[in-house]
Amino acid sequence: MTKPLSYFHLHLISDATGETLIAAGRAAAAQYTNARAIEHMYPLIRTEKQLSKVLEGIDAEPGIVLYTVVDQKLAAMIDQSCSAMGVPCVSVLEPVLATFQSYLGLAAHRRASAQHVLNTDYFRRIDALNFTMEHDDGLLPPDIEEADIVLVGISRTSKTPTSIYLANRGIKTANVPIVNGVPIPDEVINAKKPLIVGLIATAERISQVRQHRLLGTVADFHNEFYTDRAAIAEELTYARNLCARHGWPVIDVSRRSIEETAAAILALRPRNR
């Protein structure tokens, strides 16, 4: 018998953007299939006045509290208030800081948003994002040699979102469509520097995604052919053969999230270097 779905409040308090908290909270909540978190996000909380309003909200809608606040006075205020309200709270960052301090023998500077700085790594990510947007869907193949990774695949194999995710990691990524019977640009085939990876999925999955895509009114465009599973199977066979012919590794994205696909691609990089 299927258990009814239940809901709970999840309060996320951060002195920065809250990205770490969102990832941690959702990763934990995903382990409970019969429960759904109602997220309350409180970013950039850096004063007692701001925190007091947050605590009022928690008192009104009690639930689990996760926080990443490096100011120890504010952290103590959260701990004490949650204890008084009888709600559980966890400092997501503190155990990690304690481990770092124990190993390094150094105290943390405890600066809010310390990870968000305009340094070389930041500008490298911006450069990668610009490159990736300029090289989406086969654009500007002549300078493909500047890419770190090139993704190839038939339509609706998540090439663009995966490229953007990798670019946000500072990796210049281009993507080139594979169209049955249409040759891949010579610049891609002859590229020496980038890792070239083929993305595929099951015909059923691609057909489903294509059916949900908002199609434009293009002359001579046959919707039935675009979503037909037999036709898609032919496209996939062509793509597989193309990748095998050039020795490009292939990743099946049917049951993978964008993050999992990106991780699988990055795992291939050491072998490529």
C-alpha cells in the first residue's frame, strides 16, 4: 500500500547566497520519497535584526532548520532560539570548518561569502560561459580547437544544458548536433585538444522529450518523423556508429541528471590528457 505524501517545512538560513544549503537540503530531502520539503530560503542574513525576523517566521511555521552562518554570535542565536522553540537545527558548515581547523592547525577567518570573490577562477568561469554560448548547437566550428570539451549528439540529448553546467565549472564547452546523413564539420573531426563525447538516450526517452518541445512552424517539417521512435532509433544508430568510427566515448543520458552527466564527462578527462 502506498503511503500518503506528507509535507514539512525546511528553513535554510545563509549569510551568503544559500547555494550550499539548497544543495545539502535537497540532497537529504530526496532520500524521503513520501515527504516533500516546503523550502523557506533566507539568504544574506548578517545582522541580528535580519535574523530576528527569520526566527519569527520559523516560530510561525516550525520545521527543520539548516544554516551556514560563519558569525558565531548569530550562529549561537540560531541554536538557542531553535532549542527554545523545540525545532531541530544543524550548522551545515561548522563540522567542516572544525575538520579543516584540526587538520591545518589554523582558525578560519569566518568571512561571509568568502567563496564569492572576483578572482582568476571567477573570470575563468565567465570566459567559459561566453565561449559556450557562442558555440551552442554547432556555432563557430572553426575555433573549436579552443574548447576543452565538445559534446555531440542528436536533438534532445541535453547537449546545451550540460554544456552550460560545465561552463559554470570553468570548462569551455561546445556542442555540435548530429543529424542523420549530414557530415560532422571537419573542424570537429580534426580537433586534437578537446575531449569529444557523444550523448545518447533511448528512443523512447527522446521521443517523449521531443513531444513536449514547443515546435515552430517550419516549412516541410514533419512532426511525425521527428518524434517517431523508429526514426529516432535510426538517428541513434548513426550517432553511435559515428562516435565509434572516431573513437569518441559515448554516455547514455536517459536516466541521468545534468549533474550526473557532467560528472561522467569529467571522469573521462584524465584519460584524454
